[in-house]
Amino acid sequence: MSFLSHLISGISLGSIYAIIALGYTMVYGIAKMLNFAHGDVIMVGAYSCFFLMSRFHLPVIVGVVAAMLVCTLLGVTIERLAYKPLRAAPALAVLITAIGVSYFLQNAALLLWTSNPKVFPSIAGNTSIKLLGGQLSISPTALLSIASCIVIMVALTWFTSSTRMGKAMRACSEDKGAAQLMGINVNVTISMVFAIGSALAAIAGILLCSAYPTLTPTTGSMPGIKAFTAAVFGGIGSIPGAMIGGILLGIIEIFGKAYISTQLSDAIVFLVLIIVLLVRPAGILGKTVQEKV
Amino acid sequence: MLTVTDLNVYYGAIHAVKGISLEVNEGEIVTLIGANGAGKSTTLQTISGLLRPRTGTVTFLGEPITNLPAHKRVERGLAQVPEGRRIFLSMTVAENLEMGAYSQRGADTASGMEQVFTLFPRLQERRKQIAGTLSGGEQQMLAMGRSLMSRPKLLMLDEPSMGLAPILVEQIFSTIVEMNRAGTTILLVEQNAQMALSVAGRAYVLETGQIVMQGNARELSGNEEVKKAYLGG
């Protein structure tokens, strides 16, 4: 029975990683850059929701929607101010800028909200669901995380395969020049991807803090790095890859904690990444793309 | 219809296009011929907006478009079939055509697709197929069909014969003539000078970024220098 309960916690943690990883992978797909500030957008989302709920006593749903709006605005602003001027710059310059934005967000949060941890309330309540005659208990946050992940996956798949904007996004990911020649505004499309990724980051931040209630200005960095790992694991640039990578990573982490060592669980996660990349350098669902000259 | 005046384009320090001026009138087929690296593609990409000139102007339908972003030029009726086709390989044939109609907000995509399918029946058979699995000739047809979806007034084609078997080249060129008869003005860039001169009304000959000769296509194909340099004797 403990195996089943670990599996469920793994899938639920993995669902949160998957939602974050989507942001990394979609941005990479279209802008060919690693947005290392993405993890900190999660933290801003969690703080926004926390303050709206605790200070203004707004209902959960309002807090979540408002946090999504804050993060969308933040994501689009970051792209516009920090990354857009570097569209033609070498990849290394963009990478360093992204790390800079990450530190900026962490320190701005430190200034605004201090380093005192905030205790985040569970947005899904605390009544566990008991199954199999009380032997298996599932937290409502875990269920909510898994459900959110499924809904987001279905919605994104529909968006990219059936809408005009979603197809334009795929076209831009493949060939920006050709997309422009079709009349697609590449800048608007990139902004839209940042908007979607950041709104998802808000959801992930709230779910994460609901499950692990300590909120500090660095809350987003470790899950951010793990979700990035998940995106690479699944094949960066691939939406289903981010999903599979995230969930597998969550399961590996929880099983590592439960059966091997709590202290080593993070090391195990990254060890698995190294092994996967040695065997399949493009990730589980990644395609080996030849660099065009 | 299209007027290019004294265009200068640089790649970093390399002066790729040196003061080119050219004109395309409504209903014409005009070709730019010249060797590899003469600046033909650079000129075309500057007209379509993918590259920016350092100096010079591009005027389309009486309005200056030199500083207009590429995606806005498509809305005005200026389309380009890029060199190397550059179709969206991971999307289906139908999705590629839909992308071609992106600038036609709210227009009837289905009727545009019907027209493309009449021109290229092969694409209709393959419309649900992933574009990356098409043959080279089919990919060229798709690239042309995709550009036609924006209902262009002026269609620019960059090396449509590249990498195709002679029989397919014939087919592609007869389609170009057909499109022109149906009312689309054509600006064609080609290394296959013989083919290009046989369908074009007028031609410009480019050498190292400059226009060295221009005039009636038939006269140019009879010109001794052109024969020697571009027509294999």
C-alpha cells in the first residue's frame, strides 16, 4: 500500500514539474532560449496569490486568476525588456541575461516580502480522501495537481493543433523567417508563448506551495531547475515530452526519497538525467535536429 | 507595381547588394539571373522584408514599404517563395496551406485551397500527409501553393528549380506561366538562366551585387556575353 501512495505523491509532484516544464519547453521551442527566470516567476505567482488571499481575504479562485494575470504580465514584460533586444545576440548572452533576470526577481522579492518564510494555506483544503478502507489516503492538493496537469495538457494540445494562433506558434518554432513570409507577426507570437508559460507558472507556484507550504523568495529556484531537467529529460521543445519528463521526474524523486535516501533524492534525480542524456541525448521524445548552416 | 531604387544591403562588413535599381510592372514576369553569390537572393529578401537595406527604397503599389515589417508586406499582396522552399516540415500539407492564408484574416481558406489543388492536384491527394515526407518536387509545389494562399499581387520566387529533376523543372516553370496568366505578377530569381529567360518578359543580369545588363529576355538570351557566361556557350 505504501508503494501506491508513494506513486500517487510522485505523480502529483511530477504534475507540478510538468506544468513548469511546459513553460521552459514552449519558450525554448519558439525563442530557442533557456529562460532561467521561469522558476522565479513561479515564486512571484505564489506570493501574489498568498497576499491576495491572506491580506484581502479574496476567495481562492480569485487569488489564482489574479496570480495568473500578474505572472502573464511579468512574463511578457521580461521578454519585452530583457530578451527581445537580444533576438539576434549569441545564445550565451541571452543565457546570462536570463540568469540575471532570475537573480533580479529573487532579490526584488527579498526586498518586497523579506526573507521570512510565509506559511502558504492549502488551496484545496486539508481533508484527505481515504480509499481502500482507509489504507490509502490521498491529499486533495495531490488530486488537484494531477487534475490541473491533465486539463492543461488537453487544452494545450487542442490549442497547438486546432487554433490559428497555436498553428502559427508551431510555424514560428520551426522557421521564423518562413513564418514571417506567411504574414505571421513573430514578435506577437513569442510574447504569447511567454504569456502562456508564465500563466502556467503561476498555477504551478500555487500548487507547489499548497503541497509544500513554506514560501520564500528562493522557493522557485529548485523546482525551476528540476522542471528544466524534466523538460530536457522529455526532449526540450516537445510539449508531450515536458509532460512525460515532469511526471517521471516526480516519481523518481519520491521513490528515491522513500526507498533510497531522503538526503540523496535530488542527487538521484540528476543522476537519472545524466544517464538518460548519455543514452538519448535529445531526451525521451526529442528529435535529433541537425543544425542548419 | 514594384520599384526598387539604389538598394545597398550589407551582411556585417560585406557589401552584398551595391546600388541595385529595378522595376516590375503589373502582369509581367521579370527574372533576376546571375551566378551564385551575385546578390539575387539578398535583393529578393530585402524586397520581402527579411533583410533591411542600409540605403535605398522599395516602393510597392505606389507606397514606400522600405521600413514595413515582412509580415505586413504579405498583407499588401507581396509574397515570396523562399529559397530551399522552407515549408513547415512537421506540419501537414493542409496546415502549411492554412499558414499561407494567415494574412487573409477571416477569408475563405477553403476556396483558396481549392484553387491551389486545381493547380497542383498532387497536393490534394497528400493534404493530410506530413510535409516532411513529401518528395522534393512536391515540396516545391507546396511552397508555391502556400504562397498563393495569401492571394498575392506580386509573387517572388527564389530558385524554384533548385535540386529538382529536369522534368519537374519543366513542370514548375509551366505552372509559373500559368499563375502569371491567371493574373499574378512574377519576380523570379534563378540560376537556371535558360529556363528563366524562356518564360520571362524582361530580365536583369546580376554580377557581384550589381546589375550589369538588363532588357528584353529574348534579346538577352541571344546576347553573346550572356550566352557565354550563363547559358553554357
